[in-house]
Amino acid sequence: MSRSFSFFSFALICYLSIHQHLLSASQFEGFDAEDDDVSDDSSDLHHSLPPPTITQSHSSLPDPEPSSDDSNSDLIPESDPKPETDSKNPSSMPFDFWDEDEFEGLPVEIATAQTLESPLIVENTTEKVDPETASIAKDTTVPMKKKKSYIVEITCVCFLITLGINYFVGKRENERLALAWAAKFASKDTIFQKNFSLLGVGEGEESPLLLKEALNVFKFYASGRRYCHGLLATMELKSRHDLISRVFNLVVPCKDEITFEVYMNEESMDHVVFAMARKKAAKTMQKDVKDLQRFAGIVSPPAGRKWVSEELAVISESKEVAGDMITDTVLDQVFGDKAMEKHGRNFMSMHISDQHTGKHKKMMLFKFSLPDAKHMDEIVRLVALIPYYIDLVGRYRLSSQARNKTESGRQKAAEEAYKELQNARQEALQKKKAERKKMMEEAEAKLSAEVLRKKEVKERARQVKKAMPKVKMSRGH
């Protein structure tokens, strides 16, 4: 009995040792053990891990054979496309850090479980998109993107085309207006042709009448008349060629203007300072124009005499000059109450003075607004004022009393101008002296301490020498 028991014990020990040897060899050497041992071992490993999350997949990997105990709990019906969530995180499995090079013979079931739990191959997590609908959406979105990308370019091209069209149209309109004025007043048998012997900007009969300085600036010159050196007319038209200026003029309206400058002879013009403009413009002229500010003032209408329209204001050095410059002919033709409404609508201002600032002191300035090319007849009487006032001012002479008053005023103005010039010179000298002193101080600041000490010693010696009493030396006899 004891012998049989010992034999059985010995056989059991041998079996266990052989079994343990086979298990260790299959895991660490990579050799395959018997089928029943491997299945037992994989079953034990599978039960030692939490069940992985299983999702529906069309992968070509072979499905693992689950154990009979877990067959009902691990499978998910195909009707539900959403994977079940597990309370335990599959990443906590001990095979997450499995090194395939070091540990060979990894069970197929665990590799399959890891493959199935990867979110990169989960299928049917979102709704299926119809390929036809997707293609239609792509076809509609691509043209929209192209249209949006070309909106800026199309807008810029349209704007440039508009600029070009407006440039040529506006340029043509200004040229047409200038030529219409020249044809009305500077051609044959017109006002300037009858009153001046030389018209145009060149020499000869075929010289051009107008000089185009800019797209909206035209000039006309005439000479060859008594009492004056010549006449220069400057037309400043709207900037019709500029689209931005055209739009701005729609908001803030402005007018086409023409200015006549008549340069009088020195011996032909007496002491005259006179101006006339609309009331608002007259106040501005008196404040801004130097000779009107210094010599003239607004003249009130005289009693018992016809005067200019209520829309106008007169600025003059004396009432005598104002009365002599505003004649009955002028009142009847342009500046009277009735004539102003019909013929003076384009009048802006006139300024006659022998104290103009600039190269020509004795000048007459006339400023009118231009009508359109088809209505140049509206300013015929205004343009006729120019030769009329050339003759009137050229023949005009002041009375002795008015002359004494004007001469005293001009002498006083000359003294004030001289004082202003002296003050300006003094200010310039002081400014120059201050700049020189500043430069010397900056130069001294850059010198070294030794040089400054020597300079101070020299300056002190000079001051001592200057303070010593002067001794007069005399020869002894």
C-alpha cells in the first residue's frame, strides 16, 4: 500500500514538472505546445482580462472563438451600429505595452480585440451620405467659390473702366466749354477782337487763342490797347475728368469760373482802391485782401442817388471814388436792381486797386461764373465791363482833396511797411544770433575738461585786464 502510494506521488511530481516545463517553453521560447495546453492557457488569459469593447466591422481578420461562458454577453446584434461602452478602459490591459519582438506567440484573440477596439476602423458611426447628393453639393459649391473669388477683380475692372470713360468724357466737356467761350468772345468781330490788337498766346495770326495748362485750366491773353499792358483770362473749370471730384461736386456744388486780370500802365492809373461783390463775399474780401483791409471800407448807399442792387456791397477808399466808379451806365446795364436779375446772375466780384501785392501793383480783377456752352450770351454784358472800366480808370483823376487824403494814407502805409520790414530784419538777426550761441554751447559741451579750464583762465585774465585802470604814459622832460 505504501509502495503504491509512493509510486503515484512520484508519477504526479514528474507530470507536473513536465507540464510546467512545456508552459514556460511555449511562452518564452516561442515554440508551440500541444493544442489542448494552448487552448487552456489562452482561455485562462482571456478570463483574466476584462472583456474588450466589440464593434461591428468588416475587417478581414478572423473572428476569435469566444468561450461558452461569455458567448451571450460579448456579442452585440448587428442592428445596433453604435458600440457599447464599458466601465473599464481597455487601455489598462497588460498587453498595451506588449513588445512583439521580445514576446512571440501572442494569442490571436487579444490582437483581434485590440484591432476591434481601435476608433480608426469603427464603421457606421455616422449616417451614410448619398454619393449623388455629395457630387451635386460639390458641383454647386465650386462655382460659388469661383464667383466669390472673382467679385473683387470684377469690381476693380468695372471701376477702372468707369474712370477711363469719365476721364475722356469730362476732358471733352471742358474743352467744349472753353472753345465755346473763345468762339463767343475771342473770334472775329467779337468784343476782344475789336478792343485788342493781339489775341492769343503766340505771335502771328495763326497763333492759338487758348493755352491749356491743365485738363480744367485754360488761359487767354490779349494785348495792344491803350491804358494797359495786357489782359490775361484764366478759366478754372470743374474737374469733370476726375470721377471723385465729379461725385464730390454732386454733394457740394461748385461753378465754372473765369478771372480777368488787366495790368494797367503806371502813369495811367491814379490812386484808386475799389471793390464790389456780393455781400457775403465782400465781407470776406475786406478781411482777407491786404489793400482792402488797409485802405478801404464798406460804403453805405448815398442818399438821393441810384445805387447798386441790394445783393451787392461796395468797398472803397472814399465815397468819391465809389461814386465815380459806379456810373449810371453800369447801373443800367448790369448792377441795377432790374438789370442784376437778368444780366448779373453770373457776376461774382471786381477789384480795382493800385496797391496790389505782387509784381504788378496797378491791376483790375474781374471774376465771373461761366454758364454752359449753349448759354454764353448770359455773360456778354459782364465781359463788356472790362474794356469799359479800362477806359474809365485810365481817364480817371482824383480831386485835390481826395488826392491829399489818399497820399497821406499811402505814406502812412509805407511807414508801417518800413517798420514791419525793420522788425522782420531784427527778428532774423536775433534768431541768427541765438542759433550761433546755441552752436557754440554745443561745441563747448563736447570739449574736454582741460580745454574748458584753459578757456576759463584765459577769460578770467581778460576780465582782470579789462578791469584794471588805464595808465597814461607821458615822457619826462
